Amino acid sequence: MMNILVFRERLRGLYQKYELYIDPIIKFVVAFIVFQLINSSIGYDIRLKKLPIVLLLSLLSAFTPSGVLILLAILMSIGHVYAMSKILSIIIILIVLIIYSLFLRYTPKLGYVVLAIPILYLLKIPYVVPIVLGLFAAPITIIPTSCGVIVYYLFKIIKDAQNLQVEASVEDTLQLYTNVANQLVANKQLFVTIIIFACIIVVTYIVRRMKFDYAHEIAVVAGALTCILGFLISNLFFDIDNQIGVMILGTLVSGILGIVIQFFHLALDYTGVEYVQFEDEDYYYYVKAVPKINVTTPQINVKRINPQKKYSMKDAIKGRNNLENRIREEDEDEDYEEDQEYIDYGIDRNGDGK
């Protein structure tokens, strides 16, 4: 455990020291992954799939605010859909505008959630989003989470409609609008997923705010169990076809990621809990203080040892003579002290009086 804590402190110290360089690198890697996943899932426009374009967009996202990455991802998605069908691209634009007008403008700092859920759905671990939001945010995050689920199922419906031959007539255009809208409204799995994700956020948030020990870790477990039970119930009672094995495995991985993120964000020492009581003019306070785990990373000191000096025979003889002279001087000093004592008592060294 101590090695893990030391590794955590070293990693945090490394990040704080090189934050100016690490942040752009992380943003570049995340942006590159996002654009590549978009190209692999709905890559209808060959021009947008070229590596120089992806690298250029990723580089732009690395040195700009996170909102720019979201905007570029939306524009790239619209561009791919436009290459397949102009009508479908118009539908995408309208729905994105509706989502922004009704939801995202009230939670602008959480817009990345809308992008994270469709991307993590492709990795089979979208459940980590509501768990992490329940750990570090408030239930208001249900709004962007719901928007992310809608965006994912919207692109899923559009991908299923890629073989439709869209004509320029008004009748065919209205029919396509109607088909997409009906599939969204009649999609039970979409609404069940929104409800389950909302329950995960609320349960994780409530447990996390409780005052017992290891509340954060237990909150992650509670959120993961809520996810598994929610999708199992939806599969049994609403006849929704879910891949139960993939869902359970993805939930377990999401829970592990949630605990790892919580550990690097905050580690508490529950063995040193203290309870403090004090009062002021208006209130009497009961305070539970839990110390943070702070580990000092061991410092590695390198001690340089010079090689031993080689002595010649002449130096050895000289050293021996010096030692003999020093011993002779010490003996003479002892004889002088003894003579002085005899003189003080009025006798000589042979024991006769003066």
C-alpha cells in the first residue's frame, strides 16, 4: 500500500511540475482518439478521415479550451452525415440546436459529458460517466448526461438509415424526418438508459455525502450495483434487448476506474478520525475530521566515494617515523609530569629527601 501511495504522490508531483506541458499532450491524445472513433463509426466522408486532417484538428484542440473540441467533434460528425445525406445532416443540426437551447446553455461547463458518453459507448464503458459525476458533481449533471445518451442513439439511428435512398421530393423529405423522429420517440431503450443513468448519479451522490467511513468508495459500489440492477430489471420487465454480459463487465470496469479516479483525487486516513465539538454565540458544532493521507516521497541521495589514494614505500616509512616520534614525545611528557609530582612532595625520584 505504501508503494502505491508513494507512486500517487510522485505522479501528482510530476503533474504539478510539468502541468504546462502535460495538459496539451493529454488534450491532444484525447482529441485524436475522439476524432478517430468518429471516423471509424460514421466515417462517410473520406476527406475527413485523412490522417493530416485528424492531426491538425487534434493539435488545434490541444491549445484551445475544451469547448472547441466539442464543437469540432460535432462539426466532424455533421460533415460525415452530410456526405451520406444532406437531409439527415439537417436533422442532426436541428436536434443539436434543440439540445443546446433547452439544456446545454444551463450547464455549459459540462458540455464535455455530451461528447464523452457516445465515445465511451463505443468502448463499452459509458457507465463510468454517471458514476464519476455522482462522485464529484451534483444531480444537475443528469441534464448533460441525458443529452449525451440522446446524441448516441440519434447517431445510431442515422447509421442504421445509411442505406436509405433519399430523393429531393418534399414527400420523401418529410417521410425521412418522420422516420427518424418516430424511432427516437419510440425507442424504449433510450428512455430507460436515461432513467438508469439518472438513478446512478443520484444514488452515488447521496451515498458519497454520507458521514460513515469510506463513503466515497462505497458510493462507487452503490452506483455500479444500481447500474447492473437497473439494466437487469429493464431487460426482464420491459423486454429490452441488452447484452447482459457485456453490460456487467463494462460496469465492473467503470467501477474500478471510478475508484482509481477517486484515489488519485482524494485519499483519506480513516484510522485517524477525530471528533471535535465547539460552539459560538448561535450554534453548537459537531465536527468529524478525517485526515488526508500525505506521504513524503523518499529522496534518493547519491554519495560519491573517491578511490583510495595509493601510498609509496617512502610514504609508509615516513608515516612510521612520525608515529614513533609522537609516541616518544608522549613518553617524555609523562616522565616530566612524574618528576614534577616528586618535586612538589620534596623528594627525588629515588625516594630520598632533598
